[in-house]
Amino acid sequence: MMRSLRLRLAIGAMIAIAFVLLMAWISLSRLFTDYVLKQYRAEMTSIIDTIAAETTASGGGLQLEREPADPRFRLPTGGRYWQISPASGEPQRSRSLWDVVIDTDSPPVHAYQGFAQVEGPDGSPMLVHSEHLSLGDGPAAVSFTAYAGFSRKELDDALGAFHDRMRLMLLAMAGVLAGAAFLQGAIGLMPLQRLRQRAAAVRAGRESDFGTAGPSEVQPLVSEINMLLAERESALERARARASDLAHGLKTPLTVLAHLAEHLPPDERAAALQQVDAVRQRADRQLQAARMGVERMAATTVAELGTRVVNVLRPVTVEKGIAWEVDIEPALSLDIDPADFAECIGNLLDNASKWARSRIRLGARNAEDCVVIEIDDDGPGVDDKNRELVLRRGAHLDDHGPEQRSGSGLGLAISADIAEAYGATLRLARSPLGGLQAALIFPRR
């Protein structure tokens, strides 16, 4: 199944061009062939008329008073031939026939383009036109057959020369028409290219709809898409509002439940507070998801925004003597809301600044089918068994000496939520610098 409109238009144009040129070839070839045959037939008829006018009946026989003036009749195999064959007696013929006698009544005689074909004096095919005539009236009338002929090669050469020229002309015309068809397809599909660019602008958040510009043929589609975008935006706003209302509506009952749980026995109080905290975390997640502008994306330049976040955090780490390294490909960009992206990497950089001893590195690069953003520090890092735990909201690591300090907070969990909302993932690993590496992996759109 062909999915390309350009290919469909090109194939349709090629089929139409081939059909039209084939019809032109057949029509012109037939017209020219008929014209040439008509000219040869008229010439042969004229030769027969000339011979008949110069022929007289004498003593029951035929006598040619004067031969036609064309010198080709006098040269052996000269290309023009005539013969008079009476009903009885020897025929008279042109010198060009040499020793050949034309007899179209004896088989085998083939027809070619309306002429009788016989063997000529040089052994090549000869085309002959004949007429049955008579001289005189009544019993004294003398009947005879007059023949006029020419070389078949002469006719074939004339038709072949015409067909060669016509073939070159039609091939040139096919090239011009094919180029015009491709150009027409390219020009005709330019509005769709502009619609694609407009769609990219809508997806990036630079435009709210497709506007009203464009050809009248696609205006109904554009109008339907605009209405769909408007309805989608309205539905999205309502969904965000309901999620926000739900999250906020749960806060007060949860606070009351937490207050009432304080009066329970110690064991039951701990279990009740744990469940209240789980519901509160879930509500916070829904509120965060409702706040993010995932559906109104914008193209964000990673180097510009990443450098800006680093410059904000750099003064905070001056007293600790931390060295910052930024290694981001200049042209790297992501389809993500700038505020969400800033919060996502800001939380990760802030976490690194709390735990780093002397170095923090922010890097971003293009991978095979994704964009990878890596934040490394030379701090104590996180053990393999605790890396999933620190991505949970409100999770805290127990103190195990200087290598793992408590207080992981909400930053990593929020960054994981933002990454997930944009189809990305947050992975924690051991950093080449010795501490923690937080890697954001965004799929390439």
C-alpha cells in the first residue's frame, strides 16, 4: 500500500502521460502512414493513367506510343516500374523491370499496405498497383491490365524516418511532461508542508491552532482540527481542574484523620498515620501531574536552560568549593515545557549540590534514538538497594555513617514524575566521579 501522496500523484501522472503519448503515437503513425500511402497510390494511378493515355490498339494488339518521361523507368532497378499485360500476347514493360514480368494473378502474391507485393528485379520486394482497362468498343475492344510499381524499401524508409523522429519527439515530450507533473505535485503539496510546520508550532506551544490560511480544499480539515484542538484543550483544563480540586479536597479530611489518629494506641497510631501519609503522597502526585503543562509543549534548548540553572545554584556551593562542569551539545533541544524541564534538572542538581564533595558535572548528548542528560557528583552516592527507595516521595535513608546521610527529600521523586509525564525515565547509577549519577533519558520525537 502506497502511503506517499507524492508517489501516488507521480505514478498517476506517469500512467496518464504514457497513455496519452501512446495514443498520440498510434494516431500520428496511422495518419502519416495513410498520408504516405495515399501519395504513393496517387502516383501509381497517375503512372497507369499516363501509360493508358499513350497506348493504342493496333491489329488486335497494344502499342505504346510514348513511354513516361521519368528517367527511373529507363534504368535497371531504377525504383519505378510499369507494365502493360494484354489478355493475350506478350506484355510490354519498362526497362527498369529488366527481365521480371509482373503477374499479380499468380500465387503467391502478398498484400502489403494495400499494395500487391511481388519480387522486384533486384530480388527485393516490390509493391504494385494494378488496374484492368480496355481500348475500343464492342467486339473489337482490347482488354489489358496496367501495372505501376515501386520499391517497398522506399516506403519503409519514409515511414521509418518519420517514426524515428516522432519517437525522439515523444520521448522529449514525455520528459517535459514528467518534469511538469513532478513540479505540479511539489507545488500542489506545499500547503500540506506548511500545515505540517503549523502542526509542529502547535505541538511546540508557539501556536494555539492551525489558523485559517491555506487552500480552500483543506479548509474543512483545518477547521475540524481547530475545533478538535479547542475541545481537547477545554477537556484538558477541566481534567486538570478536577484533579486539582480532588487533591486539594483530600487535604482537609486527611489532616483531620491525622489529628484523630494521635489519640489511638501507639501501634494503631503508627499504622493509621502511615496510611494517611500514603494517601497524602498520592494526592500530591496527582496535583503535580495536573499542574504540569505536558499537553502544551515547547521546544526547549538544553544548553541554554541547563546553564541558567547551574548559574543559579553555583553561588550556593561557593563556600564548599565545588567545581561545576557543563558539557552540553549546543544544538540539543527537547519538546518539553521549559518550566517543567528547569524544575526537573533543578531538583537533580540541587540534590547533587547537597551531597557533592568537590565536583558536579552536567552533560547532555544525543544517543541513537534518545537524548541523555547526566548529572554526576563525587559524593557518597546511594547503594543499589536504596536507589529505588529514594525515588519515592517522602522516603528517607537511615544514617549509616558519612557515606549515606539521611534526608533525601522530594526532589528526586518530583523529577521522576516530570520525566515520566514526558515519556522519559530517570535512572540512578554509580557515577564515574565516585558519587551518584542521575540520568534523564528522553525519547527522540
